[in-house]
Amino acid sequence: MATCYVLFGSNLGEKDRIFMQACLLINNRCGRIVGLSAAYASEPWGFEAEEWFLNRVIVLETDLAPEALLHELLAIERELGRVRHPEVQGYSSRTADLDILYYDDRIIQAEALTVPHPRLHLRRFALVPMCDVAPELVHPVLQRTQAELLQRCHDDSVVRKIAETNVGK
């Protein structure tokens, strides 16, 4: 069994409902969810959009290989309404985004998958929820804990904790 950290993001539709559906599908097809971060509202990163994102980290125990896990997560994104437009350069709004941040302490550099996520240390919207679930987890490349990475992060975008009664609003 591997322990994986998956970042959920959504800025379209009923974000809290989409998150719950994502969790059900992940739990049924990818392994067992053993932890969740708090919910965070974060401003879009790398592009302009009216709707802010709901971000959460999912802690997953899985026996799927990294590439198989990626394949399942991409299928779940599509089932939740994610449409990728190859003609669009850069980032865009989406119903569901599921990124593998860590897969145990493995370092993976394949054509379709890089783990740890190559931009994790640059993004508050990923580091803040990671600090909820694993602040002392050491990045196997950068050799810093999540708390240290957050402290050193130069991203000044707003990431605000959402009260549980307002998840996804």
C-alpha cells in the first residue's frame, strides 16, 4: 500500500457536491481515503476567472501503481464534467482537477506524470491544505517539510479556510 496526497480543485458548478462525488469515486476505484484537509477558497492561480477555487487535499492509501492511479483520477475528472481543450494554452476554469502531489516518498519523472508535483512548492493553494494533513512530510527532492515549503513560498495569492457549513460556496 502506498500513501498518496491528491489535491482536489474546482471553480465551476456545485463545488462541495463535486468534491463529495470525487471522494466517493476515489474511495471506490483508487483505494481508501484516510484523511482530508480543511476546505479552502483560493483565488485562481495563473489565469483570470470570476469564481474562486475550492481546494482540499485527500490522503489516499492505494495499491494502484502511480500511472494507474493517474489514469483513474483523469477518468474521474471527466466523469465529473472536466473538459480539456487542447487548443487552450495555460490554465482554465474546471469542475474537477485531481493532481497527485506525492506518492509515498517516490520521485517519478515519466512523460505523463511527475511526482512530487513539480510546482507544489510554488503554490499556496496546495501547500496550505498539505500542512493540514502532513506538515512534517518531507519533500523527497527539496528535502524540506511542507511547513518549511509554505514558509518559504513566495506566492502571495489568497487562500482562505472555509467554514464547514460553507464548503464550496
